[in-house]
Amino acid sequence: MKKSKDDVVAIVDALKALYPDGICSLEYKKDYELLFSVRLAAQCTDERVNKVTPALYARFPTLQALAEADVSEVESYIHSTGFFRAKAKDIVLASQILIRDYGGKVPDTMEDLLKLPGVGRKTANLILGDVYHTPGVVVADTHCIRISGLLGLTDGTKDPGKVEQQLRQILPPEESNDFCHRLVLHGRAVCIARRPQCQQCVLRPWCDYFTKNGGESPAKKPKEKKAST
Ligand code: SF4
């Protein structure tokens, strides 16, 4: 069911009231640390990434140190995040490119961000939203894709590019980045994949899934694929 502007604002406000700090759950101090933490979070939890990054950034405290790092040593710090060889290679190479081509700063355009190794639209959007506070940013991660579809904010597509496009058309631009972070929080706490807690959900009044199914869990749906980064 197509959502009215009032419904969208109501959903945005309800999530805002529930999760006032619409922030990324990855911990970072510098722009490039967020970039690399997102890379490490591919096929891994943010919680695990937050456990390994303090030691990594203590051993390599600057971008220059990471650019000069031995890849196998970086691997040893990030081993538990999975796909550690590819991730370590990307981190060292991206550090070299950031120093060589961007004066040591993470670029602020989608075009330049996508040139960095291991960076896809999701990562680029996260940087644009969280580091540069660019309006209209939509980070279509797995929670965002799933819950937007259940609510009826999208047509139910699982394609991250289409979700990005459809949400961008209806969300207030200045709210969209935090909204996506809040959907992640909601997806972990309430609208949990395969066992959503509809009876405790503040979004029930506007949720297409809840309206159509009388609150029955969407648990029986096939397992969704994890979105790319
Ligand atoms: S009502 Fe249920 S399906 Fe809809 S957003 Fe809330 S938990 Fe998810």
C-alpha cells in the first residue's frame, strides 16, 4: 500500500523517539577508520569488528602506518572477522590510494569512493552520511531492505539499488541517513529476521505486513541473502 507523506513522517518520528541516537554501531575516531570498519563488517557483526579495531588502530595509529603495513600482519589483527586476506589487502591498498590520490582524506563523492578497493554503494553511502552528513543518503543494508519492504515503504524488492532509489523518493532527505541506522537498531531489537516481535512494535499502525497478516510473524519466509557492502 502506498504510504502517504504523513505516514512516512509518522514512521520516521516513531523510530526517532525509540532510538534517539540514530548512529552507526561501528566505533571509529577518524574518517578512514569508519571506511575500514565497514569493510571489516562484511559478513561479520559490528560487535566483532568493534572488538578487533582498537588493537589494529593501536598498532597502526595513522593512515601512513596502514599504508606501509605488512598485509600479513594486518591479517593477524582482523582474522576473526572472516575473509581476512581480502580485507587486509583492501585496507592496505586503500590506505596507499588515500594518501597518493586524496591527500590522506576519505573522498566525499560517490564516484571517488567507489574507486577504492572493497568499497561498494553501501559503504560509500555510509561515509557520505556519517562523515560528510550529505542529505538524502540511504544505506540499504540487510535490515533496511527487509524492514522497508515489510512496512511497505518499498515495493518489497531485495535489490539494494532499487531500495535506495525508492526510499530516497519518500524520506525527508535530512532524516534518511539516521533513519537507516534506526532500522538497523530496530531489526536487531524488535523486527528481528524470522521472529519479529510485532506485538511490541511501535510501527504496527503503519506496517503493511502487520495489517495484511494480522500480526502473524513473517518467520516462514525463505532466508534472505546478506546485502553486499
Ligand atoms: S509490525 Fe512486525 S513486521 Fe512490521 S515493522 Fe514491526 S516487527 Fe516488523
